[in-house]
Amino acid sequence: MKVENIIKEKLSRRHLIKSAIGAAGLAVAASGGLSMLSSAEAAKKKSATLPWPYKKFTPAEIKQAGEIAHDNWFKGFCSYAALSGIVEILRKKVGEPYLSFPVELTTFAHGGTSGWGATCGTLIGAGVAATLVAGPKTGEAINNEVINFYANTALPIYVPDHPKAEIKSQNVSNSPLCHLSVGKWMKKEGVGFLSPQQMERCARMASDMAMKTAELLNLWADGKFAPTVKAPVFANEIPSQNNCTDCHGADIPKTSGPFGTGLDLLKGGH
């Protein structure tokens, strides 16, 4: 065989080998790409519907949720703290869609929503967590239990291993409102707003709400969650609390007429 023919044959074989390797590489890349795409699509579909997957918290994980909430209060305040206490544990236990969930979305709820002293942000964070896990209707029922716990229990209960300040008092707020809850406690403790003691107290409140929410979600996961209280939806003819005189005295706002046609919708939930 002539030398030039031998060279041509070797070059031809080399070309075939390279082509085969290239085709195989493309196939692998395409397969991996499709796999990545399908995983992303699966995660997207999973996050688009509620409820999301849940794995029960162990007692140690419930305590850890409290620790996370306490520490995160000093990073993003009330709502962010309570919500992150739940979500950070679920990121480790479940993964997606919790890994992609932007916990920071509730930071606006600090100070009773953007500093307006309304509903305590810890309850908003707890409600978001309960709704993600148990869905809108059951999540609301769980949040209602958390609100009742908040309003009718001597708090805070949680004591961190490394507190930012020492506090002496617990207080029953008889209200989910930020300004009433923290105001009554500050008067009892004898401290001012944004004092180290007040901030430590609110961080512990976030811990209490995160831990209570986790306990109720565990009951729900076991099929044992049963609501024990109803929200005072019809107090004073409007959604309100039953202790209005704490702030309003005799000047409690009244509506101008009977309940409207939306009454059945309120009773039936979502």
C-alpha cells in the first residue's frame, strides 16, 4: 500500500473516533441537560401548589427552630425570625421547594407591620409557615391556635443558651397586637422600646411562636390536630378582639348595620 493511502486511512479512522466521542459527549450532555431541566420543572411544579412536603420535627429540631428564630430576630426581626425557624429546618429535612423559598419576603412585618404596631409579626411568620405546610384552610386554623396561645399565655417561655440580655418578666398580652403586647411587657419590666431587654424579649417571642407552630404541625402530620378556639370574627359586629376597652374605652367603633351577604363566606373559610 502506498504511503499516502496509509496516511489517508489513519486520518479517516481518527476522524471516525473523534466523531464517535463527540456524539457520545453530546448525548451525555443532552441527557444531563434534560435531567437538570426535568428536575427544575419538577421543583417548579411542586412549589406551585400547596401544601408543600413536610417531615415531622423531632423534639431536638423543635428546640433548634427556637434557637434559629431567636438568633434571626436580630437579623430581620419578628416575622422573618419565626418563619425562618421553621423553614431552615425544612430546608435540611425536605430540600425543595423550601430551599428556593425567599424567607426575607416577610421582613416588612416587623414592629406590627412596617412599624405600625398592629398584629405581631411573629404571628404573620407563623401563619406563612403553617400555610406552606398544611395548606390555606388548615394553615389558618393552625395559625388561629398560635394566635390564641400568643394572646393568652404568660410569655416569653423560651430561654436561649446565649441571651443578648437578661429579662425578668413574663406577661399575658390578651391581644395579638404588637403595641399592646410589647407595651404591657415593657411597663411590667420597667424598660423602654429598643432597649436590650425589649429586643431580647421579642426575639424570645419569635422562638415561642416558631416552636408552637412546629408542635401543631406535628399534630397535623399525625392526623391529631383539632382546633380548640374560634377567632372573635363577630365581636362588635366586625373582626376584632373582645378586649377593646383596653384602648378604646367606651369609644368602640360600631358598624352602621347588620351583617352583609358575605357572612356565609366568612363562616365557611376558604
